[in-house]
Amino acid sequence: MDKKIKKEDLESKLSSEEFYVTQNQGTEPAFTGKYNDEKSQGSYECICCGKALFSSKTKYESGSGWPSFWQPLNEFVIETEQDSSSGMMRTEVHCSSCKAHLGHVFSDGPQPTGLRYCINSISLNLKKEGAKD
């Protein structure tokens, strides 16, 4: 079920950078995101709606400058679409619930999927294992 979130609500909830990335398909600069080097165990959730998207168990060091995962939690938590905004064809990744822009997926990742979900830290919240809500 989609979570309908009003843009006005997001503008008051998110920082201007978070809003820009998630709502205007922005990208944070490489190697600046808080989760690029994160090693804690837990799940990564959409900053806009809180939906769990990725597990730390599938996070790996890609050297790209953004948190990278070889698969989402399941096939239903994200959606993809073609993106030619940068002058090249890429596959955009967004949250299936609220449609927030997360990043892009590439076919140069590790096995078993061969995929690299290259995700903006600013689009995510890490819920660490054992943390209380």
C-alpha cells in the first residue's frame, strides 16, 4: 500500500538537502554521505516514509562513494525506471511506497545478483539492530 505523503509535510520534516535528493532526483556528492563507511548491523529505511529497504547484510564497499547494496530486502520495496537526465541511460531506484528517489542501480555489482544499488545516504535512515524504536 502506498503511503501518500504531502510535499508540504516533507518540506517541514526533511532538511533542504534531503528534500532535494528525494523529491527532485538529486545526488549527494560522492564520499560525503553518513552511511558510505557505515559498518553497523541493521536495516536501512526510507527517510520519507520509514519503509525498510535494504539490509546491512547486503551492503558492501563498492568504492563508488555511496552506500552500495547487492539487493533490496525484497523485490517489492523498491521500483525502478529509466533515467536519462544526466545525458546517459541509467536505472533510477525509488521507494515503492512513497516514490522517494533513492539512487541508481548498475549491473557491475558482486554475486549473487551482479547488481550495485548505489544509494544516497541522505535518502536513508539506519535502524541499528537492537535499537529501540
